[in-house]
Amino acid sequence: MNRDEIVRMARDVGAAQPESLYGRTDYVVMTISELERFAALVAASEREACAVIAEKTVCDTHLPTGVKIYGYKAAVAIRARGQA
């Protein structure tokens, strides 16, 4: 996740950029509710990025059959963390 994506997510939840504070304009202001929604967006984005990597990863070879076992189950488990 890059800076632009983080800033976009903050804006998506309603974060405001005040005019300036002691000459600084490199910050945003959020309510607790907005901060909670922002944290949820960041967590969901990171979960999805991890799940995509897991799906593309060969974890092991099933010894009896020789079939490659992919990280599908890991991806499902990662995504399920957001449902709790």
C-alpha cells in the first residue's frame, strides 16, 4: 500500500485536512468513528493483498498424489479474518 492509497482511504472515511496548524498542512483530522473505519479499510486492504499472495503460492506437494497444494486454504482463512 502506498501513500496515495492511504490518503485516499482516509478521505473515503471523511478525514479532513485543516488549513494549517502552526504552518503545517501535512496532517488530517479524524473523529474516533472515522479512525475506526479507516483502520478497517487498511486491515481489509492488507488482508486482501496477503490472500492474493497466498493464492499464488505453492505451499506443498501432496505426497500420495503428487498434486501441488496451493495456498487457497490459506487465502480463505486470511479473508475470513475480516468476517469475525
